[in-house]
Amino acid sequence: MKLLLVQPSRLEDNGTVLKWKRPFHPNLTLSYLAALTPDGVDVDDVDIVDERVEEINFNGDYDLIGITALTNQAPRAYQIADMFRSRGKRVVMGGIHASVVPDEAMEHCDAVVSGEAENVWADVLEDFKAGNPKKFYRSEKFHNLKKLPKPRFDLLNRKDFSSIFVPIQASRGCPHNCDFCSVTKFFGKSYRFRPVEDVIKEIKASGAKRFTLVDDNITANRRYSKELFNALKPLKIRWIGQSTINLGRDPELCKLAAESGCYFMGIGIESVDQENLNNMDKSWNRVTEFPKLLNTIRKNGVGLVLNIILGLDHDDERVFEKTLEFLMKNHTFHVILNTPIPYPGTKFALRLEREGRLLHKDWSQYTQGNIVFSPKLMSPECVKAGYWNILDRFFSYPSVTKRAFYQSWKNLYYYFRQNIEFGMSVKKRVY
């Protein structure tokens, strides 16, 4: 059986397919799914296409097409599925969007996989080979993450990507269940960890020296994190990851992260307004503690990439200056600026729907910078204008220069590269 695995791009406003010049790093999902493919399917008969940088061969001699998609990729994913099925091909869809709205996805494919693939992927392939697939597959339990196969990055052309950072995963899950986030719904309400020795083996086998730890919170369990970071130190690698601000409560862990090669941590502070945090079930984030905790992280050599959401229910026009001032005062390495996206299945989306505030469900518009619901204290146009104004000013040359004086010297090359590249993208209104 010949298998094609596809990661769609997304549709632009004019309906064309968005193409990236060079995305940051390869896709982990497709490479990992290829590695999960059992021996009954010859690995030489598995192809991967990342549509952001490659074209899809709709006339290829494939027996089965697997498509995974995020919400804003779903309309393009459905187009791809429809085109293959019109040619008599069989299609299975999975990923976070299809898992949340399986009936919608089922209108465009032969089968839908909901949740993690490890416990059902072999069954999916066997059923399709036998010509008798089910319509819906759902894993009834979460995988224990032991002895995961090595992702098949050899099936991707790494030259298509701007970074030589290789994605790797050490844990899954999150107990916090913030109202805007779909991680808990998809990966579970508790943390699961790969054995440290398995992570180290995968890193060594890759031959790479730079990695993205794609975990939603790599410092969720301090004992595990310290064991992992100590094991990373002899490898002399560099890496980036994500953490909660609670990392700043443990200076030793911050120092270990830096010593193990961490450039920066993406930290979701979400808002500089405590009422917003309380409203999104993230009251354990305390705005009054932010400066001290962030300073502890930065002073110990870890750069701060702050995730902030603009346009929440307690935001008015003052939020823009307040947010930019906060970013500058805390010497932020980089910012990931978001607008509230009501992803299907989240508590946020359900609340907006009850309140009649959703403007539409055009999934292709569910991207950062777009406003797809009615904010309480500002117009959508005001939020959008303020969003781009902050980005223009944050990534300006004076801002980049000023913030550089507060970064670890080890991170300066990457700091300037990231800030200048993102500044150029912001000028083109691509972020």
C-alpha cells in the first residue's frame, strides 16, 4: 500500500494557497506518523508533503492519503481531500481540528481519527488494506510515551526550512485547561513524560545540534526537567522551548536550562490585566509577580519570548500602550502577539457562541491578527490596528537595539536574527 501524508497550508483572503518562503522548522506530526507506520506498510512507500513549501501531486499512485490539519488549515485540508476523492482515492483525516469536529471532517473523507494516533494508526491502515475502514477511529486511552519511534525527517527536504532546529517532544498534556486552549482536550489533563534516556537517544541519533522542544510546558515537573537538562549538558546542543512563568520560581532550574543550551523559553503570560487572567481560568498567573519572575528567568541566561493576547473582554484602548510598555520594561527577547481565537471545542468558543458574539466560522480566518468575534470594549478594527501598531514598534530598529543590551551574550546572534526577520515580516503584514 502506498501512503501519502499531507500537511496542508492555509488559504489566503483571496482564496489562493499560502506559500512560505522558508518555514521555521520541519513538521513533527507527519514525520512521526510516518515512523508509526507498521511493518505491513513498506516505509519506502510512504511520502510526506508539507504544502507550505511543496506542491501536492494529485495524480500520484497512492492507495491512501492521510491529512492532518489545524483549524485555520481545515478549509484547505477539505479542498485537498475533495480533490483526491474526486480521483477515486481514499482519504483519512486527523489532527486537532478533525478530532474536535469529526462530523464536519467526515463530509470530506472516508475516515476520521480523533485524538492520539499511536493506539489506532495500525488498525486504520489494516482496515483500509482490507477494504473495510470504519468511519471513526478514537483512541480510548493516552499513550505512555515510552519507546516512541524516531520521526522520519529523512522523508522531508530540510533545505526547504529556514532553521536547522529539529522538533522533538519530551512530554504531552496539561492540567490547567485555560478557556482559550485546546491542549487539555486533545492531550489530556495530566502531564505524561518520555523517559529521559529515550529523548537523549533521539537527539543523538538525529545528528543535529539545534532543537525545538515542542512540549507545551517543558518545565511542568521540575524533577523531570532537571534530570533532562542535566542529561542535555554534555551534548553541547542549543534548543528553544515553552514553559509557564512558574519557571521563575526556581532559579536553579533557570540556570540549568541555560547551561543545557536553552536560547529562550516561550512563556504564556497572556495578559497584563489580572481580570483577563481570572476570566480565562488562569488566575494562578499573577500580574504583580510577573516582573520578578521574568527577571529571574532572564538573569539566569534564558531569553523571554512572551505570548500575549490582545482584545480580551477586559481590554480597552489603553491595553496597547500598557502592553508595549510591559514588553520593553521586561527586556523581552521576542514577542508572540495573539488575538483571541475561539478554536472549536474550547470553553472560550462555547462561551462566545452562547453569548451570540461569534461573527462567523470561516476557519481560514481563524489566524492571529484577525478578529472573528465581537470584543466587549473595542471594535474589531480597533483591536486589529492596535495589534499591528505594537508589532511595528516592538520590532523597530530602536526597540531591537535597546532590548539587545539585556540579553545573554550567548544568545545575541540568534536574538538579532529573529528580531530582524520578524520585523521584516511585520512590515509586510505577515506574522
